[in-house]
Amino acid sequence: MRILILGATGRTGRVLLREALKRGHQVTILISHKGALKIKPELVEVYEGTPLNKFTLSDAMRGCDAVLSSLNISRVSDSPWSKLRTSKDFLSASMKHIIQAAGETNVRRVIITTAWGVSETRKDTPFWFRWLIDNSNVRYQYHDHEKQEALIKASNLDWTIIRPVGLTDSEKKREVKVSFDNQPKPSTTISRKNVALFMLDVLEKNLYTNQIPVISEK
């Protein structure tokens, strides 16, 4: 398939890009700076820009079978209190353009990652994590995840929203636990690699259309 990956230079997006190429997909990416690309540019079709630009996004989506997004609101460091690098509405503003561009380019399949703890899953997270969301700059990404989820759910797209638990950089492939309504109870971590592999499985096997699975590692 030809897929557009958004967030391809982020920590999860880099892994998703690598694994998509391994599986033989034709990949288009939309990135802010071509210099941030860590693979040979001839392996992918590269558009330089941002999903906040609807025209560039439409150009990148044209001819694709699906969009896979690991976009997130980023901070200048891993500290929960560090300043934001992106705008507070980056995710929801991007989603509005994705939905509009999808209608113009006949792309129906959109798979995105948000996070465990968004919306009704907030009650399932540990107390200390809920406190962190309420009292640090992490709250902005959770608030905007809610907004982008609401937007895609109200669209006529064939969407899947994937909510991973805490992300690690492990390269070990593990079996993924899929949870709905906190059943089975998620574990607390999953690697970026296993998130990427799960996203590709969802795409290739047409799984969880119009559903919101929480994923963790068994």
C-alpha cells in the first residue's frame, strides 16, 4: 500500500517509518525539515511542510491508501514542565485539515495514536499520573488528544484511534495486549516498536475500524 506517515521524525514515527518500509509499503512522509530525515531520502517520497498547511497536506495525501499518524504536541525536553515546542491545538488543528484533505483526495483510512488516559480512560490510570496530567504541561497534549479524537469520530472516515500506555524504546518484539473498557487491565508500558507494528497490523488486516483500543505489552 501507499501510506502517508505523519510524525515520521518523532520517536514513534521514526520506528513506524522503518517498519513500514521493511514490510514493503510505499511511504510518503510530510516533515518540517528534510534534514531531520534519518534514512536515505530515495526510499520515501518526502514533502516538506506541516499538517497545519492544508494545501501541502493534500498534496502529500494524494494517491495514498491510508494515513498513519503518530503526531503529538512536543516539548523542548522530556520534563513534564518544559515549554511546548508546538502550539496547544496542534493535534486538533492538524486533524481538521486531515479530515478535509481526506475528502478532497479520496483517502478513507486514517489510523492515529493518542494515549491511555485520554477521555474515559483517565479513570483507569494511576493516581500519580492523573496528578501529572493536571499539574504539568503534559495536560496540553491530553486535552488536545481529546479534541482530535472527537473530530475524527465525528467524521465519515474509516478511523482507528490507538491509545498506547507508557512508551519505551525497547527493540524487543512482544505480544500486544488489546483492552477495551479496562478489560483486560492494561500493563503500564509498551515499546514504540510494538506500537508501530500494531499500527501496521491494523492497517494491513483492516482491524478495529471505528474502535479505540488501548494497547500494552503482555
